[in-house]
Amino acid sequence: MTARALTRWALATVLLWCLAGTAAGNSTRTDALESRIVAFLEAHSDAAPEQLHITIAQSAARMGPCRIPEPFLPGRSQRVAGRLTVGVRCPGDTPALRYYQADVAIEAPYYVASRAIDPGETIRLADLREVTGEITRLAANVATRADELVGRVALRRIAADLPMRVSMVAEAHVIERGARVRVISRGNGFSITTEGKALDSATQGARLRVSTDGGSVVRGMAEAANTVVVGR
């Protein structure tokens, strides 16, 4: 090999090393930026990190380096689930404000109906089955805890194996409209018990009207089954 050829070979080798180093540096910065976005989304999600699968839908390398990334969620109350937009401020770099698309999948337990449930039925634990899947593809109010459902009343017919939503049920009434109730009037140092007829249905702790046997209409709180408290 001549001296000229040897020189050309040496220059080409140096150039290749420089290009490789630049590419590696850009790749490292890109990985760091995407890792920062992922960490930000994990911190702002209600799910545990091990339940999250986060991917950045577009390469961060296309917008150049961002040495001090400051991720944020545009808008208000954006749910960290499904496809969403993440903003990143990059002070001192160009562009200084960027937006990325991220896909956030959440694998978590939720509940489905173990049998067909009719409207008005009280939900029991035996009526539910826990399964695990990607809840981001389900309704936002899918039930992830049994206590969100058990003891409540179905508002509609629920087919077997249908994912249970909190909006499908309501608290059970402890007093039904038209029922005979005991009315307890409490005050400083006294308690008087009478009876009457409920003019409203009520869940525990809710207020309702009662027509007393004495002919008056009072308002009180449903304390327990068919028991209304008036006053303190």
C-alpha cells in the first residue's frame, strides 16, 4: 500500500469512527429523552409501574437533542391511558417546545359478570369474576375493586361475561317509598319514637320525607333499614 493510499485509509477510518460516535451520542440522548417521558407518565398514572406498557409512537430523534427535557401533559385532567399527547419543554434547544404521541396500555384486574343479572338484583361476590386484561380498551369507569359493586343494585340487565362498570349499579335503598318506617326524633336530652310512611326511597345516609301517623310531614335521614332520624 502506497503512502497516499495509507493516508486515505487512515482518514476514512477516523471519519467512520467520528460518524459512529455521533450516531451513538444521538442514540444515547434519544434514549434518555424517551426514558424521561416514560418515567413522567409512570409517575402521573394511577396504575402501578408493573401494570404499564408505554411506547413512544414517534421517534424523539427526529426533533434533535433535548438536553434538559421537561415533560408535561397539555390541557386539563388528561387521563394517562390509551393514545395521548405529551409535551416536552427543551430550554436552550431548538425547537424549545415539542409534542410526542405515546401509547399507554394498562394490564390490570377488573370484574365481569359471572352470570346474567337482572335489573334490581343486589350484586353478590358470587355474581362477579375477576379477570386480568388491558383495561385501557374498556370504559373509563370499569370496576377494578369488588367493593365498588358488592351490595349495590343493578340498574339494567347485565349479560354474563360483560365487564362491570360502576355506572351499572347504584347503592341499595334501605327505605323504599311507601314503606312503614320508624321515626326517631332526637334533641337535647330526649328521644321520641313514632311511626309513619316513607314518601321517598332512600339509601343509607340520604334524606327523605315521611308522613307521620300524626298527620305531619317531616324530613329526616335514613339511618338504617326502615329507620329515619329527625334532628341530631
